[in-house]
Amino acid sequence: MCLRLTYAEALLWKKHASQLIADAKAKSASIPCDPLFGSNPRLSSLVSEIDGIKKRHGLLIERALIFAINKLPHWHAAKEQIPITGGKAHLDCLAFNVKSGRLYVFECKRGHGTFDADKTKAIDQRLDNISRSIGAHAISKGWAPASTDLFILSFYGATWKSKYPIHDRRSVATLFEPCIGRFVGDYMEYIEATTTRAYTSELRDPGAVSAEVTIFDWVDDAREKPWPDVLFTANGADFVATESES
């Protein structure tokens, strides 16, 4: 299975990565200088910016994943809010295959470090509540799931003790299609390199920007039209003729 994006779609996701940084900078500008860094206001804003990027990062990857799942035949995916006993629950991703009847509900985490016991317990309790209510929610949408699976998606692979399976950005592709893993992996690498490049000139020891070049590095709105499509497969990504030209 392949995942095909129009050039305009690939360009939009590339711009989302830059916007991640721009939004954090804009937010930081409205935050008063921390007294700890009073003699160096830029250091105060830098700390705020980096923290803002980290908070927005996981949400952007989550959006990209949902976008990619919706590109696959028969799949529908979205963030949703469902009623549960005593209130409502927010689903990071609800994905349903109308052909196979597979229903997935999963909570997304950046998963780059450890969580304390209270946080991991809260995650399981939230999924427990969702598990008890998801059947009725599926019926309300006109779905008849043949199977329902709840799990945690830890993008960077950190794991902890949980009653629910924990997938990372590579293993989650086995639940959908390998091209999903390739798209999300390439996009994450591009965001990482973009963020590092944005701050390299300000850091005394900036570290090396990843030498890996993804397809997003080659997407440029100055490219002469007509634009090609961007095709992701299990083995990589490349520019291809649009479907109308194929």
C-alpha cells in the first residue's frame, strides 16, 4: 500500500513544521522575563520558546498521523470527544476501517522519557473509562466494529507498565500500513532538523543537525509547476507523476 500526497499537501505539512517554531516564538514574546534570567532576557525567552515547541510538537505529529490514516482506503480517523460515566473523554485518535470493522482508540504521547506512577495510572484509568463507553459511541456513528483495540502510542518509544499495549512510531505502522510509518517517521525527522537549525546560531554548542535528508527538504513552493505528487511507500518517498498524468 502507498500513501500519496499532492505536492500542495506536502508543502502545507512542511509549513506546519515552521509554524510550530513561529507560534512558540510569538507566545514567548508575551511572557514576562523570568527573574532568574533578568540579566539575559533572551535566555528567558529561549527557555519559553523551547518549552512551547515541546508542548506543540506531539500535537503536530498526532495531526499528521490522523491525516495519513485518512488517506488510506476504508479508514476514517479523528480526534473526538465521547460521553463517559460522569463526564466526557477526549480521544487523541479514533480510527475505524469500514471494510474490516477494525476500531482503534489510542492515546498519543511523545514518549521521550519516563512518567511517574500517578500519570501512568491516570492514562490507564482514562482508557478504562473509554473502553466502557466506546461501543455505544461507535453505534451512535452507525459503525458495527468487528474488533476494538485500545492502546497507547509512544512516538519516541518510551515504555512503562500499563495494562494496554504501547506502540511506537514504527510498530504502529503494522496496525495500518508500512507507508504510514514512513510518512510519520520522515516528518518527525524533518521537524527535529528544522527545530535544531532554527536555534543553531544561538547555541554555544549547537550539536550537529541531522544529516538525514527527507522528502520534505526537497518540497519547495518555488518549484516550477506543474507540481508532482509525493508518494510514500514502506521503502521510502519520492516525487511521482500526479494521478491525472499517470
